[in-house]
Amino acid sequence: MGTITVAGLVAVRPLGLSYLAGAEGGGRPITWAHTCDVPEPWYWVGPGDLVMTTGGGLPADPGEQVDWLTSLASTRACGLMIGARPGTPEVSAAMLDTADELRFPLLDADFELEFASVAHIVIESVLRSERERIVEIRRLYDAYGQALRTRAELPERLRVVAGNLGWQLELRDAPSGQVLAASAEAPLDADTESARSVPIPGARSAVLAAVPVRRPVLDTLVLHHLAGLVGVELEQRAAERDRRRRLGAALLGELLAGRLSLDVVRPELEQRGLTGPIVLARLAAPGQAEALAALHHTMVLAACHPLLRPCEDGGLLALLPAEPDLVRALVDELGPDASAGVSAPLTPVPGVTEAARQAGLALGHAISGGPTVADYPRLSELPDLLPASLERARALVARHLGPLSSHDRANGTELVATLRMFLRHDGSWQATAKELGVHRQTLVYRLRTVARLTGLKPTSSEGTATLWLALRAADQAELLSDR
């Protein structure tokens, strides 16, 4: 399939054409044949045109001929055919050299040759090519439709279509270059001259690359049609992942609230690819709200559909396979400032809520200077001031914040919130009172009550350090409900 090339036209013996120069460009396809004898033909021709002239517009000066040919070649016309009439300027050696350098075919024709006969051959070739292209596109749609009905996975469909077209195909993620699907095990050589690559339409940034295997040329328009079909399929997949994320967020919310148990939802988890041990990971990625919202589309999660639920602090809670490399890959995907805390593998007892607290406590260690990904079972090995277990966190919070929380519930006060704000403002009375919207004396009274109930002065070094650690542990493990 394909229109006639310059070399193919020269091979039509009755025309009597021959190369003057630029024979290396003989593989250029001819999409139209255009007669033009004006001095500036580049205003009237376009890509793929074979320009036919009797030499009326050709300048006589060798230097001007070079400029004239260079301007014509810049239009991406496929070549120039000269049927010189008497008095036509002779083609200079400089013009011939330029044609060779540009690989721009320069053809010699007899003046008696009817240009219309050349145009007829080109037009017939173009029409034949279009008919063949329509047949090829129809075959493509038939083959893809058949593959959709019988082949479950995209790589299998690409193999069927590639075999039908005589191409080798690869679908790649544009940002990373990662191969998403391929028609052959051997990698595609994208550097070959015959290789083509087109973008996949739609929201996903992907490209479809192709190399002809059984045919000498590859029709880019047919490749665009195939890219459109793949794009529709990828959009359908993206919509399905969006739907699964919404359902997964609701399901995780029910698990966290204790209204559902792991045993009850186990069939749904297995259907999502969560068949082995699972964990809860809490991800933090400051300034990456969009990346967190689109994390379910990442190739890292191509093999499963985890339960993802946003956290109140802007992070993300994820129930996913207990694979350390998977969590690290997600953190890498979110950027250099991202971190994660991972729970112990989930069991029906103590359950999902406890695992969420474990993940939060582990994330606190990661954020406060530990490894980028902190695992709850290994917290005791990390050199950190925060408690290394939920038991220790609960004991710390109960001892130093329990009296304040009990006082707040019994009397409707805000001692925990006041303490949190005071420490957040580094002990500034004025800034804290302004933020809380209370008089300074009211703040003094509240902090005296804190000191009386806890035995620690919030204004002392010991009190500041101990109460800050207790608040941090409570926040990471979600042991207080004042926030």
C-alpha cells in the first residue's frame, strides 16, 4: 500500500524520465503533480507535490538557481521535473550539487512529454492508495473488534492486530518511556528509519510506536486510527479505575469505622487483586495534592486496585499488598518530599482501625527524620524520640493528655486545643491568644489549669518537650478527637 514514489515514476519507461540529481531522495512519495512555471513556485506548492516545469521560472545565474532550488525544497515538495523548452536556462553544476546535498530529486523530461500523462499516473496512484487505505482501516477495525471479543488483555490484542497489519507495536508511557503493552517480546527498535510513533489521544500521556515487519512502509494514518482505538480503551480503563477508587474509599471508610470486617470484604479484596497479606500505608506528599488524587492511575498499581482514602491532613491512606517495594515505588512516584508509614500485616484482630494507627505512628517517624518508608514492626530499631509502639503511644498520651481530654469532655473546655496552639506558636502568649480569639488572661488561666492537671508547666523546657511529644504521638496514631 502507498502512493507512487519518485523512483516509481522514473521506472515508468514510457515517460522517459531520468535523474539529473538527488536520486537518493527517490523514495519520497508523490501525493500530487503540479505544473508551475512562475518564478516563485514555492508559493503555490506544498508537501508531497511533484513540481513540473518547462523552466519558465528558472533563473539563469548559478547562485540564484541554488537559492531558487533551496526555497522550493523547503516546501517539502517531493521533487522537480524539468521538461526544458528552447531557451530555458541550463541547469548549473551548483544547482545539481545542491539537489544531491538536499536529496531533492531533480528529473529530466522531454519537452514533448505531456505533463497531463504524468499527472494521470500520479492521480491514479493516489486514488488506488486511498482505496487500499480504506480497506486497510476496515481490516484494522475488524481485527481490533475481534480481538476485543476474544482476547482478555491489551498485549494479546496488540499481537493480533500487529500480525494482521504486518507491524511490530509497542504502547509506551510517555513520561517514563515504560512499555505498557507490546506485540512481541523483543524490544522495538524506535531508531530505525521506518519506525513511526504517534500520541494516544485522551487524558493519559502515552504513545504508540510501530515498525513495519512484513511490509516496506508503514501508513501513519492507519497507525493514528489504531492509536484512537487504543486511546478509547485506555479511557475506559481510566474510568473503571476512577469508579473503583470511589468504591474503595467508601469501603475503607466502613472498615475504619468498624461497620465491616476484613472477613466480610475478603471476596471484594481478592477481586481487586489483593489476594495475599495486606497492609495499611499512610502516605504524605506535601504540595502534591493532584498526584495523590491521581495515584490510582500510576503504572505502579497496574496489577491491583487498592483501597485509597484521603486523610484529613491531606495525605492518603492505602490498603494494599504487603510488598515493601510497592510502597517505596509509590513514594518515589509522589516525589522527593513524600514519605510513608506502613502497618503490620492486617489480621481480623486487632483490625483495620488499629492498623491505621500503626501506619500513622510509623509515618510520624518517617517525617521526623527516619527512613522515607517506615514500617511499624521495625519502629523499635529507629533512633527517634517518638514512641515505637501503639502501646507506648497510648501510655504517653493517657499519662500526659488524658487528664486534659477528660476535663474537656466533662466541662466543655478546650485545654488540649489551647495547649496545641500554644506549642505551635512556640510559647508566644500574644500570637496564641490572637489565634484563639481570647483575652491573654484567659489563656493564662487555661495554661495554669493544664499545669495543675498534668503536673507539667507548658512554659518550662521539660513541660514543652513532654507535652509536645505526647501531642505528636496522639496525632500520628489518631488517639485524640480534638482536631
